[in-house]
Amino acid sequence: AQKVTQAQTEISVVEKEDVTLDCVYETRDTTYYLFWYKQPPSGELVFLIRRNSFDEQNEISGRYSWNFQKSTSSFNFTITASQVVDSAVYFCALSVPSGTYKYIFGTGTRLKVLA
Amino acid sequence: DSGVTQTPKHLITATGQRVTLRCSPRSGDLSVYWYQQSLDQGLQFLIHYYNGEERAKGNILERFSAQQFPDLHSELNLSSLELGDSALYFCASSARGGNQPQHFGDGTRLSIL
């Protein structure tokens, strides 16, 4: 069975601090995709990044960076120099083919960035 | 703006009733997904349609059904509603299959009284 664990329910940081959101996944499939989505207070879910299981390169996009490590089944997300606008719930998700694709979302991490 | 349109934004109804939620995917997207987000259960995948055909089912109750029409819009039908069905229902679309990034609508908030 597949599973995504986001152990951090809520994190509070002060603006300009760096923060890392953890994501641990479980799957026996060798081909899979990992995603991060952001849900700001307004409620919509916004796609941030997709990574496939064969690409372990870390990625940086502005203040955001992602660290994919197959050895530890983790796909962690770091925000550098956090800003108040980063306050949101962040979801990690796993997609596996296994005949038909299914999306498994983690329970989310609520990030509060305080001014 | 994700390009995915969900109607209505809010729906208030009573137990035992039936409602229909509607979703128009982004232009050109062939896949539509439905999710339920409640406080105690997080974001739960319900069902995936691709170009009119059901592709995957998640934790969808038998009281719920969905379809995708030839114009690619989708409807989620919820019947015999119970208090526990109160939740935010999201629709998402992607260009093709399940390995693609999904683009979410703003959701329909369903409240059962």
C-alpha cells in the first residue's frame, strides 16, 4: 500500500527564518511521482512541484527548494527567508501507476510565518 | 486563477437530500479528479475520469457517483446526504494522466444541516 506521512502538523516561524517541511512516502512501485501543493488561507490548492522517481536532483525555485532522497523515502521542502505570504497548509502527494493512477495526499503541514 | 471552475461555491442542504456539484476543467485538460477535504480526514481522493472514462476510484462512498461528459465537464452527485458529508469538495484537472500536476478549482463547500 502507498502512504504519505507529514509528521509536522503545524510549524510556526518568525519571518526571515528558514523552515523545512518533511514528507516521507511509502510505495513498492519503482515508478512514482511526488508533488507538493500549497493551500493558502483563501482555500485553493496550488501546484508547486512534481518529481519523478528516477530524478533525484534537488530543485531550487527562488526561495523554495526540494530535497528528494530515495534512500530515506523523503521529499522535503525548504523555504528560505520565509515571508508572511508563505503562511499556508502544504501538502505532499504521491502518485503511483499500479494499473491506474491514484493520488495519495499527506495530511498537510500548517505553516505560520509571524511578522 | 487555475482555470478550473467549480459551481456552486457554497451549498447548504439537509440530511437525506441529493446534490450535484459541477466542474469545468482547464481548457485542453482531459483528466478530472474529485477530492473531499474535511477537518478530520484531510484531502481524500474520490475518483478520476479521463476523457469521459472512469480511470481510478479512491475512497468514494456508494452514495456518491460521478461522470464526465463529452464536453469534458464533470459532475459529482451526492445522495442520501449525512451530516458527515459536510466538507469542501475540490475538483482538479490535468492535461492527461495521473502523473501530471493537477490544477484545482476553488472548491464547493457543502454544509449539511
